[in-house]
Amino acid sequence: MTAPLPVRAQPGPADAGTAGAVIQTDALTKQYGHEVTALDGLTVAIAPGITGLVGANGAGKSTLIKILLGLLPPTSGRAATLGHDVASSGEQIRTLTGYMPEHDCLPPDVTGTEFVTHLGRMSGLPATAAKERAAESLRHVGLYEERYRQVGTYSTGMKQRVKLAQALVGDPRLLLLDEPTIGLDPSGRRSMLDLISRIGAEFGISIMVSSHLLGEIEQICDQLVVIDGGKLLRSDTMTSFTQVSQVLLIEVDEGTAELTAELAARGLAPRRSGRGLLVRIEDDATYDVVRDAVAGLGLPLNRLEQQRRRVEELFRDQGDSGEEAPGDH
Amino acid sequence: MTTNGGVASAGGVAAAGNGMTATGNGVAAAGGGGVIHDLGYRRYDGPRLGRAGIIRALYWHSLRSAFGIGRGAKAKIVPILVFIAMCLPAIVNAIAMAQQPGQTPVVDYDTYTYRLRTLVMLIFVAAQAPELVSRDLRSHVLPLYYSRPLRRLDYPLAKYIAFTAACLLVIEIPLIILYLGNILSAGGGSAVWGQTKALIPGLGVGVLWAVLLAAIGLVLASFTGRRAYATGLIAIYFFLTWILATILVNVATHGAGVGPPGAPGAPLSASLGARLPGLISPFTVLDGVRQWLGGTNPGPIPNPGNAGWAYGLMFLILLGGSLGGLAARYRKVGAS
């Protein structure tokens, strides 16, 4: 019953953010046999930009990606990628979409250049264009001289970059990246995320990036889709996620209890978090209220810190969950 | 005041090294209108090959890799040795014909020193079929093919056509050399015409060989991503069935008393017992079909006579079974 999906093949960068959905699913269900339900009535519309697809392992992320590529038939429901129905237009979708699988998929005994060139050919590029675009793609992901070495000699980070380059080589309008940071060390993850963010922002390519670490990809996403057990938990833009997630951490050496009472009296709702207090930042006036409260009580202020709470925490039940070391995992 | 988890500016590690190259690209026009920021990314708005073009590209890539082209020097050793070995009889024949023009050619077009051809093709298929399919299975690269504008069976199709073509080259080029050697020494147009008439069925037999051996080789190789196992599997299958068929034929032809004691096949009547064991091995099946279709030169098995249809049927069963197995294999691999 999905209405004809409006997005056509070329949502150029100019209309990013305003055009219709690049991905749209309608009551999408996928069952393996009778026992396993990988996706359960998933209905979601994803706008251009960078979208985080978040869920625990086994939540259905990879299944969703394969359905969106037209590789797996859904059990029921419908899905469209870049406006093309996944059931009938798989080849068109795969012409316009780059895919980076989660698992290792590189032969060790070819060079990065040879490999990406060949896959460029497989994306439909003529020989010369494939060579040129392979060189460019590898450069974009930050592989220079290394690209003439055999893939088997690459570090994990370089291999992930080659996987990204092969997804990019066919000049896709959409990238589907399945756990691109898996197996990387923190600095490798950081630079992979920067790279993805840059491709999304500057190359004008829409990206859906899956991860089981929400705290990680929320930093680069315009919107988030959270799934759990094949069901949609929440889908929204980052802005609306973060609007409710700006908090101020106040730590005083003593008198925390008095400060709690004082802040409550001044209309804030402080919450205990470890040794400090958390209050939600409504607007700039919040800072003044806190300052006045602390000053009025004459308390020794130790720390005043604005925190963007991880979206992860929004999904947790209320409780003593605000305190979590920044930069965990 | 720090901002926890704030978005870092886009100029991360990856972007840093790019300044030098971006300038060369200038402002790239976008395909659909509008201009992409000048950061070196260029849209591609040139022609794209359709599915058929991609299959052709994969075919060409696979054909090259069957001969180790585009790989290291080591990958070329087996194909080159195989090819030289296969050409030797034709070259020997050419030399002999040049020295004594007019004599009967040493080598036939349709059997072409069948023992050597069997051995050489066994080695070629066992060594190179895994090169085409096992490598990709081993490195799990198939999802990357499937995420491109190909259908599920396009990959095995391209591989099969490519490997058939590779086998054809190994089988038919020596026949052409043989033909050239013969006609260069032949006197008169009728002799040339006679050679040509003999060559054509020979080429036809070569096609049968290539079509069947490529299918069997690829389906066996597609069972495992380990090249060594795949090579072993193919070699053992070809070798054991060939040995078994040959022994049984020998036993039946020379009578039970001549063969090893207690060998099977003895109870059968001599003629039928000699005609049927050839169904065991793909190589003897190929020879049975050759004789059934009218080939008269002696081969590894006696003329199957009125059992010839069984060889034709067996050929189709082996070919259909192998191709069906290959298709089933790649349906399954792709779905996971």
C-alpha cells in the first residue's frame, strides 16, 4: 500500500535534506524459516544525509541492508532504495548504491589498485574509467603509495579503507556501510568516522552506517534509526535526539544536598550522578540559575561541564545512568 | 567548558592530505545539476556498461586469470607448461612432415595423442579451475560481486564461459598448429581439403572436451575455498575414474585371465564388458561420444557400438549435473 515513492535516481547534493526518502520501508518483515524473525514489521523513512542504523548484534541490521540492496527477498512488506522497489529493481539499486560488508572480503594477493579497479568494472565502469576512479577512490580514503602493495600486507585500518573505496568506486548515490569501524582501534575508528562524515558532507553521497555502538556513530549522523529485535525502536533526526540531551554537570566539593534543594527550588530538576548533579539545559538562562544557586549558597564549585548525553542513555530507564566516562568503549 | 562527544570538524586525518590533489580537479560538475564542493570528488557521468557488459568484463578477467595473466610469475608456470606440452605432438608432427612430405600424419586431429591430452587437461583443470572460483570463495569476495548490478547466476555463468574458453585455447591451438604443419607439407589442393575435412571433427571433439571438463572442474572447485583441496579433489576424481575405466576396459578386452586376479568385469560378456566401463571416467565418456559420432581412430576405449547412445547420455548427465550443481552452489553462497 505504499504510495509511489518519490525519490528518483539523482538526489544531488543540492537537495540533500529537502528531498524525499532515500530509503523507505513499509511493514518490512523477514523471517528465516519459521523460527527466526530478523525484521518484524519495520516501517521507516530515511532522508538524505548520514543515517546511523543502530542495534545490538542480531537486531536485523545486516538483514535490512541486504534487503535494501535487493539481495534478499522480504517475507512480507515493502522497501524502496533511492525510489526503486527492492523486489523488482535490484540491479538499478545496485548500480546506484555502494556496499561495504561487515566481514573481511579482500583477497590477499592482489594490490589495492587492482582490486578496486576490478570492482569498478563490476560496477559497470568501462576499463579506463574504472582505473581512474579506483585511483581517486583510494586517494579519497587515504591510501596513496600503499595502493600498489598487496592487500595481504595491509593493516586492519587500511583494509577497511579499501573496502570503503570499492564501495565508492562506482560513484554511488547511497552508501550502505555495515559496521565500518569493527575491529579498529580507537584512533582508527576516529579516522574512519571522520572519513565517512566527510564523504557524506562533502561528496554529497547519502550514507547509512550501521553500528552496535551508538555512542560512536551518533557523532557523525544527521539522523538515527534504532532497531531492536527487528523492530523499530526509534527513528529521528539527531537534532531532536540532542535537544533533550544537553545536560550540565555540576560538581561541588561539599553541600551537594543543599544545592539539590536550591536548584529544585529555582525550577530545575537536578539529578544525582556520581559525585555531581545533572541538570537539563533549557536555554542560556540555565547557566545563570546554576551560577546564582551555587554563589548564593557559597559552595566551592569544583566543576561545571556541559555534556551531550549519549543517545544511548536516552533509551535506558531513568536512574543513575548519567555518569559514564566519556569516550568509553 | 568541554563539549562531550561533540562532532569533530570534518578536517580529520583523512582530509588533511588531500589539498594537493584537489586543485587539479577543479570544480567538478555534478551529473544531475548543481556543483559539488571543490574537494576533489568527481561524479562519474560517463557511460555505464549494462549487465551484459559486466558479465563480459568478468569473463575476460577470469579468462586472463586462467592463464595467470594479471597475477605473479608463479601463476603462469602451470598454464605455460601445460600449453607447451599440449603443442609438442603438433610440433613433432610438423617436423616429421617437413622431413618426409606426403607421409601419413603422425598425430590425428580427433584423438590427438589421447594419453597426453588426458594427462595435460587433467593437470590444467585441476590447477586452474580453483584459480577461477576457489580464490573468491576463500577471500569472501562474493558479497562484493552480488552487491553490484549482477544477478545471482551471472557470476558462475561468466566463470564457466571463461574456463571453457581457456580449455578451448589449450586444446584447439595445438590442433591448428597440427593442421598448419600438415598443409605446409601437403601437395595440392585436394590434400589441403582432406586435411581441412579431418580438422573440423577434431575441433568439434575439442569443444566437447572443453565444455565438459570446464563444468566438472568448476563445480568441484566451488565446493571449497581451499585451493589445495580443490586441486586435489579434481585431480583425484579425474585420475581415479580414468585409471578405473582403463583397467576395466583392459581386463575385459584381454580376457579375465590376463587382468589382475579377481578383477571385476570378468563375469560380463567380453564385448559388453569392454564397452561399458568407459562410462566411468569423463575422459573415456568423451572418447565414447567421439566414436559414437563417427570417429574411427583408435582411442582409449573400444568402439561402444550399439552402446554409443549411453555415452551420449552420460555426457549430457555429467554436463547437466555439473552446471546444475554450479548454479545451486552459487544460489546458496549468495543467499547467506
